[in-house]
Amino acid sequence: MMTRREALRTLGLSAPTMLGAAPVKRPNILFVMTDDQVPQTMGCYGSTVLSTPNFDRLAREGVRFTNCFVTNSLCAPSRASVLTGAYSHINGIRGNSEAADAVEKINPIATYPEVLQKAGYKTAMVGKWHLAHNPTGFDYWCILPGQGLYFDPDFIENGAKKKISGYATDVTTDLALNWLKGRAGETQPWCLVFQHKAPHRPFKPAPRHAHLLDGKDVPYPATFDDDYKTRQMALEAKDMKLELSLAPDYPELPADLSAPEKKKWLFQRFAKDYYEASYSIDENLGRVLAHLDRTGQTDNTLIIYTADNGFFLGDHGWYDKRFMYEPSLRVPLLVRYPGKAKAGHVESRFVLNIDHAPTMLQLAGAPVPASMQGRAYTALLASKPAKDWRKSMYYTYYENSWNLRDKSKDAFTDPSFQFFTAHRVSPHRGVRTERYKLIHYYSENNYWELFDLKKDPNELRNVYAELDYSPIVATMKKELDRLRRVYKDV
Ligand SMILES: [Ca+2]
């Protein structure tokens, strides 16, 4: 594999960016990514829980994607995939615990900020980073260490520690605005990577928003009382059950509730916090959009809004993510860039988190490194046909790759259980088409699941062993093998 320096040299990034004879008009780039935020927190995706005028503005004036999926539904791996435009097995960040050697793993591959910086962009990263190594490719960076804190958070600013008073979403936005204001008078285009901690657990809203939903109930998801019948891996993932894992977060949980009442109490409590924390993101996005409006930059800025992974917001009775099931797999994606992104367009073709990097580079007129496995969704933004656009997507999840099959031990009843982690989801890989999803838990005696998403959009009935579906199983297995070869994961 080429070193990063060699890769950048090969790309000839010092050459002027030309497309044919006309120079490319280089947009500023605002890449906004939140943590664990699902589309249903946003009015433009149909939420009626809280109004979200700024998310809705991006959807109205830009493109709203309904099938944006992540390639590994976990914080650090998804962030590494966004940066490198490549799957976890290529960039080396398979789980959240890739620590000391993460730099060596990710560094052989060019990241989009590195390419943009070489191409003459001013670059900055503020907020949640969540990779073990320090950011590269940025003129300025100020990140939350690890998961970061919601209140009076520590930051690392270009390598130096500092504490900033306030609420993380507000403070991160202040950092973004300060940096943007510093660009006044410059002629270079800029790229700002603006990433929030919210609404990640422990789901703390800003104090001014902490009572927005008092006296209201958040609707229960259709799968809230899932019995996990036909899905052995889901049945065993007890740690994902909100009533088991979230109870310690809420010492005020009344002691005299029945089991179903306790589950409902915890759901209402954490879902309200989650919605209120998301509301603060919308409000702060509004501050940045107002700055762009005031300075006349809105229409020359490519704005991409997404989340690092999806989330079970009570779906299947769970919280958290990791599984390839729909609530965890799907993320919001809004893209605003007048002239290139058709206002109000709703796009249902499949896009992946590895597509953002090539899209930004292509629209910036910068070459896309060969190591990037994603594909620019520029044609989709214009609602145009894209030749051979993907009809299926490939998913991988690796954490907890030790043997979890010792049925004699249970994480919640046996204190000697050595392999307990907060989330006992076995590694798996899978393929999703418009109609079907096949999942392979290869460490679990080759346990398979097949879902017919047309008949069963909530993925409650595993039809893998049903005779009628055997031709589909065969076709989907072939497609899974094909994708593993395409993405060099064999
Ligand atoms: Ca996350």
C-alpha cells in the first residue's frame, strides 16, 4: 500500500483544479455530524415531537436522503469510514477500542480533510472526534477528548488541553463560529468539520431545553414490546434492553413500578432527553446558518448534515446501535448546495457513509484517492440518473469478537461472567437490497437471518429457514460474496 505522502503526491494535488477548460467553482464545505441521531428526531423526516426549523430548512432548500446507511454502526469506525471513504477492514478502525496503534492503521490512507488541505482549502475540526489519534489535515482543531462531557467540557485545541464553560453543543458551535469569523477577507475556500457529542448517552439536554417535553409523551415505537421470536441473537442481546442497562443512569426511577411500568418510565425519560438534546443541535445549526446568511456565504457552501450511526430509540425495546437492523443502520442525510443539489428533492437511492468523502472532493474539484471505496453522490443530488448506481449495500460489525457462546453464564445473573461488555452484540456482516436483508453472525455457529422488508419492515420475522425463501437466500448469499470481493473483504 502507498504511504499517504506518496498517495497525495500521485494525486498531483498542487495542480490547479480544472474540469475541462473551466475552473471549478470551489464551494466552502460545512460537514455537520452528530452522534447517534436518528431521522425521526427531525421534522423533515416526519417528527412531530419537537419543531426543528433548521433541519427542515436544509431539507426544503436541499436534498433529503431516505436511505443513507452506515457501513459499521458504531462511533469510531463510522468516523474513520467517513474520513477515509473506506470500510473498517481497509482503514483498520473496526471497533471503538482501536487505541494505541490507531494512527499507524489509519494513516496510510488519505482522509478528505488532508486532500482538501493539500488542494488549498483552509480546514478546521471542532467538537466530537472520537478517534484515538489526533486529527490530521486540519489547520485548526479543537476536539472533545474521547466521548467528551455535556457540561463545562474539556477540549484539546491543536494539542493543548483547555476547559470551556457551558453546554457542549453551544460551546462547539461557538468554536465553529469563531473559526468562521476568522476567515473574513480570505480568498481560500474553507472546510469546517462540525461534529456534536449530542444526542449521545447520557442524553443530557441544555438546561434551557430540559423541560420542553414535560407533560407530553413520546410515541412508543411499533417494536417496543418485541419478543425476539425467530431472532436468537436479538434475544440474547439483553444488554441492549433499555430497562436493564439504562436504569443506573436514572437514580430517581421510582422503586415501586411494575416491570412494564419501569420500562415505559425509562423510555419516556431517556427519549425526552434525547429529543431535547437534538433540539439544541437544530438551534445551534441555526446560529451557523445565520452567520453564513449574514456573510453572504450560504449559497457557495456545500452543507452536509448527517449522523455517525443510527440508534434504537426504544425500537425492539432497546437503546444503542451495532446491529444491522434498520434503526441502527439508517442515518439522516441532508445536503444543501444550490445549483448542484435540487431544492426539495427527496432521494431514495442507497448512499453510504463512505460516499461523503468522495462527494466533497469531487464537488471541490479535488482528485478522489483510489483508496476511497465510496462513490460521489453528486448525480443523485441533482436527481439525475447515475450509471450502475448500487442496488445493494454491504455492512460489517466487529466489536466483541470473542466467543460469547458460553450459555452457562449470563451477564445479568452471574457475577463471574468474564466477557460482559455493555453491549453483547456478536460480530456480523450482511447485505441489504431494496426488498431483502441477509445477516450472517459468523462467530455464532453460522447463525443467519433473512428479512423480507416489504412484508416485514420492522424485521420481526426471520424467514431464513422458511422453504419459500430458499431461492432468495441463495441469491442474497451470492450478492454478499460479490460485495465482499468488491470491497476486498475476503
Ligand atoms: Ca455514535
